[in-house]
Amino acid sequence: MAFPHLQQPSFLLASLKADSINKPFAQQCQDLVKVIEDFPAKELHTIFPWLVESIFGSLDGVLVGWNLRCLQGRVNPVEYSIVMEFLDPGGPMMKLVYKLQAEDYKFDFPVSYLPGPVKASIQECILPDSPLYHNKVQFTPTGGLGLNLALNPFEYYIFFFALSLITQKPLPVSLHVRTSDCAYFILVDRYLSWFLPTEGSVPPPLSSSPGGTSPSPPPRTPAIPFASYGLHHTSLLKRHISHQTSVNADPASHEIWRSETLLQVFVEMWLHHYSLEMYQKMQSPHAKLEVLHYRLSVSSALYSPAQPSLQALHAYQESFTPTEEHVLVVRLLLKHLHAFANSLKPEQASPSAHSHATSPLEEFKRAAVPRFVQQKLYLFLQHCFGHWPLDASFRAVLEMWLSYLQPWRYAPDKQAPGSDSQPRAPFVQENLLMYTKLFVGFLNRALRTDLVSPKHALMVFRVAKVFAQPNLAEMIQKGEQLFLEPELVIPHRQHRLFTAPTFTGSFLSPWPPAVTDASFKVKSHVYSLEGQDCKYTPMFGPEARTLVLRLAQLITQAKHTAKSISDQCAESPAGHSFLSWLGFSSMDTNGSYTANDLDEMGQDSVRKTDEYLEKALEYLRQIFRLSEAQLRQFTLALGTTQDENGKKQLPDCIVGEDGLILTPLGRYQIINGLRRFEIEYQGDPELQPIRSYEIASLVRTLFRLSSAINHRFAGQMAALCSRDDFLGSFCRYHLTEPGLASRHLLSPVGRRQVAGHTRGPRLSLRFLGSYRTLVSLLLAFFVASLFCVGPLPCTLLLTLGYVLYASAMTLLTERGKLHQP
């Protein structure tokens, strides 16, 4: 009892933990609201880490917390409404954050749960480039293991909220959850709308005291000053000094620190995932020089000659694969950021506005995308383009990319396409790699996918449609020309004069200084993302054009294949599949089929595929100015895929020692369904797999019975078949495997095996195990019963009829052999 102020918070935490187990969820939230209102910050700060973890789950993914990623209003409306009200930006949880923020509490966040590149950098005592980590890490002489970040309550809350999307285990495939309906997705949207408003200003922190509003003081480590939002990098020492809070700082500069923190945390946690090679590439030479000076200033005792931790850094590779849910949330962020940046009024967005006094929020709107998002998003998209599976789920990544490429879609007053090409040009030029290099990456992916599939055809159509927007191709081509301009037009060390990207003038303007400025901005963009020694492949160059022509050829071939499938479906009668199941139609004993989802989706999907591919081909023709003659050659070339008999040729192959070997062209032909091998079963017909029109247990029983008969009477059957009279011919017709001698074997291995193994006469009863035979017998007995014919007489009649049929077939077979040369 000597320290009641220490015992009471621990009792409060224990009580809340017990309530979380014993009380229903609604009652827990009501108690939490009352605790937040009644208790002071001195006692609430001990329950804050536990409460945040209980909501968003543990960082190691073991505890799921409130499972916001699966919580949906239409499934659990009561629980959903309680959670959304509690976690709302103006709700009780945020009141708790602001209550603790006013007292300047700090909470430890383990560095080991940060994204891989940041974690490896901090553990090597290298300060990451993002201002989010400045003055929050204490380097230790024993290495980087066990380090923590000292975060204020708002940062701690947003860190957990953002990381819960990454650290929690992926949703089960059996659990069908629509991401846009889940509580997490909607909370992200609410936080963005609250802290990055498109109208008005950021709402002030809510006061938890009944006396009125008490604004939250700024954190001790505010965000980076707006003076450094430009292209240059301040030194490490200057960055540390600039982050120290000034007593006489302008209060207006603290208006948006929560907005800036929210955006930085979202970008760092969601987009900062790639390999060490990419991480090193994104570091400018100036930043690398800072790191060198920093290492030289550290005592030599910290870095022995072996440098095991440094070797660990260079050996680092992060195995990170984003989920579709992750990509959809990032797309939501990008769409809102475009709307946030486009909410600037024309007079605020004009170049002259930079020289006048503007609010921090207006400056933040200008700098949000180029300063915080562009670089990490580019690397994130490159990672997705290179590692995402070649399936239809890539559509989520594709739409995220296309959303970023079209900021004009999220302007408050949308104009007609092509009517505002002047304001679009600076964005295109300052994001040139987003358009050009990623487009080439998409071409390489599209060439390896099945374009006959409607989902893959839709993705090609979507990309072609976006890039075919009026004047967009011309703007991209102009941006490439600016980048490829010789360096002589740019004065030496001119970059010292540019502190922020400006949107002055037009790239079409003939005024030389404006063109030089635009050229420098394009070069700065490319070099900052790819490095000074990058090898740039122009989107309108010969290499990319070759890829486009190959894609156009595959589109033409895929259209032809889709049409062939459609014709086959149209020729098939309505009841074809049912009769095939019964066995009354021609059966494919080899089991060959064309694997494509068009077979399952029907005529509508065939029409959609043809429509998507037709429009995509037209858009590509417009973008790259392809001639009609080139496209006509692709159509005429399809006639060579059929031989004189109308059958498709084999895929492109070369002859090797053990048979045919596919070439790269042959692989493309198989993937896109353009050609295929005629698969034919070459083994023992008695041992081929059981078909869907056969009864498995009956087939196995009949096989054992026929094998026993063949083993028992092998000598007698061979003697009967060797006779030269009619009885010998009748036995040879039933007991000898037909067509074995004339079968064409493609595989050299199979040819050797069959050559060394000859089969004698044998009896096969497998036909009795098919539904076709059994249904036919049942129908025969049913029709006979209508004429008052019993089972035994019916069996005798069927046997007599078969003997007559077999005798006639025996005579015809023997006569055919006599006329053979």
C-alpha cells in the first residue's frame, strides 16, 4: 500500500484482461469506453499497449485480436457497428490516444517487426532515409539485435494498425471475404478521409475532458520540414538538427503532423518490401556518402575486420509476397492520395502559389505523392510484376498500377478525356518509369499467359485501353525524348537550384529553358529510381516494339483459337455430354482434351474474350501506330497452322536423341492453346486408367476374372487362334488385341518396350463394366418385358443376335485381309 499509484494501474489491467475472457464483446467495449473517460492518462498508459495488441493482434501473428480483416457488417452487424464506433477517428480509442499524447508518453516498438530493408538497415546502425525513424532509435555497441523504437501514442497506434495487414496470417481460401466490405478496409478509408481531407482542414484532436478542447501538443520529433520536400537530400547531421522541436516554431506547422505520420507509416509498412539489391539501388550517391562518413566516425571497436553483421546485411533477402488483400488496400491509399492532391484549388496549385504564404496542408498536398509514395511504390510494383503468379489474381496488382497512372480520374471536376492534357504532362514526365518500364514488364508477363482465357484477355484490354487515352502516348514519348536528350544542354551542378518539383510551362513549349527544366526533372526521376548507371529501354524503342508485335501476333492467334472452340461448342448437340456419359456417342479412349476455362464458361465467355482481344489489338495499333498490313500478316499466317487434312500441326519442336524437344515458340503455342500434341494411349488397353463412364469396382473385378481365365486357358486359346478354318477366324476376332501391330508409337522409349513384349490371344471383359453396356442391357430387358419376353429368353435372343453379328464381322475381316497387298 506504500505505492497505490503503481498498484491501481496493474489492478486495472488485470481487471480488463479478465473481462476480455469472461464478458461478452459488447460489454467489454462499454467498459473500455467508461475506463477511457474516467481514468487519467497516468493510469491509462499501462493498459494502452495491451489494448492495442488485443485489437489488432500480436506482431508475430499468433494473436488475431478483433480480426478486423474478416469482420463484415452483413455477417455480424452488431459486433461490426460496435467496432467501427470504437475505432472511428473520432471514437473512444482515438480519444485515448490523444489523452496519452498530451502527456508525452513513449512506447517501445521492436525493430525486428519492421519491414525487412528497414530492419536490416537499423540493425547495421544505418539510419533509414525516411524521417519517420529519426531520433527514435538508440544505437547500441553490441549490435542491432533487440532494438526498439520510442514512439508516441499516435505513432504506436498507427504502426500496429498498419502492420496488422502484413503480420496476420493470410485468410483461408475456404473463407470467402470481400475485402471492400471488411472492417479493416473501411477503417483505412475513414482514417484517410479524416487525416487527409479533400475538403476543409484536418479536424483538431478531440478532448476527453468535459471542459472543452485541449489541443494535443506536437510530438518531440515532428515530421520533416517542408523545405526538404524537394529533390535534394539534406545531410544526416542537418536532418537530426532539423527534427528538434523549436520553442518558437510556427503553430500552423503542427497542424498536419498526424496526417504526415499516418501517410509515412502506411507507406513504410505497406510498400517498403523488396530485396537488398533494390534497397541499395534506391539510395542516392549522396546518401551512400553519408553512410560512409557515419561509419568512419564510429569507433573501430564496433566494426571488427570480420564484420559479421555487415555480411549479414549483404546476404539479406526478404521473402515477401504481398496478398491480394494487401494490394487492394494499397490501391485504396493511392486513389485517396490522388483525390487529396487534386483537391488543391487552381490558384493554390499554380506555380505562383509557391511564392505566397500557403498553409502546411496545401504544401503537404503538393508533396504527398512525389515525396513519400513514388519511390517505394515503384519498387513495390516492380516486386509484384516480377514475383506474382501468372494467374488471374494479378488483376489486383494491375488495377493498383493503373489507378496510380491516372490521377486525373480522381479530380473533383472530371473533364473530358484529352481536354486537359496540359496539366497531365508534368505528372507523366515525373513518373515516366511508372508508365514505360512497368509497361514493358507487363508485356513480358502477357506473352507468358493464356490469352484465350477471358480473365487474361481482360487484363490486356484494360492496359491497352488506359494507354490509348488521347494524347497519353504522345506525352510518354515526349518524356522519353526529354530523358534521352544529351547532357550538354543541362549546365553543370544545375540541380543545386532545384529544391522542389514545379509544374511550370508545358513540354510542348518552344522556350528552351522550360524544356531544359522538364528534361532535368525527367532525368532526376529516372536516376533517383534506377541509379546513374541504369540501362533504359524506351517504351517506343525497337525492343519494346518487337514485344508489342509478338503480343499482337499472340492476340490474333488467341482470337482464332477462341473462335475454334466456339465453333466446336456450337456444333455439339444439346445433349451431347449426357449421351457421352452413357457411352452412346464417340468415346475418346485416349482421354485427350483442350485445357482452357472457355470449355467451362460457355459461349458468353467466348464472346467476351473475342471482344476484349479485338479492342486490345485496336488500342495497341493506335498507341504504337501499327499498320494494317502488319496485323493482316498475322491473320494470314494462321492459315499455315493447318495441314492439308485440316488438322493442326504439332507445336514447334526440334528432334533430339530421345524424341521431340519443345522450342520457346512451341511453349508459347501450347500455353495459348494454339497447338497441341495428339496424346494417344500406347500401353495395355486393359491397364489404362478407369474412365468416368466406367464403374471402378466392377472394372477391377472383371479384370481379375479375365486375367484368371487367360492364365488358365492360354494354351487352348492360342491353339484355337492358330487354326485356318472359320472357328480360328472367329476366335482371332475376339481374342486377339485389334490394331496392335499397326499402332504408331511416337516415343522411342515406348517403341523399345513394345518391341520386346508381344501379347498372345486373351479375353477382355472390361466392356461389361461401362455404363453404356449396362444401360443398353437394361433397356433391352425392359423392351423385351413389354412384349412379354422373360429374362432367360431375352438373354438367349441377345446371345444369338451377337453370334450372328460376330460371324458377319469375322467374314468381312477375313475378306479384307485377303484383298490387302
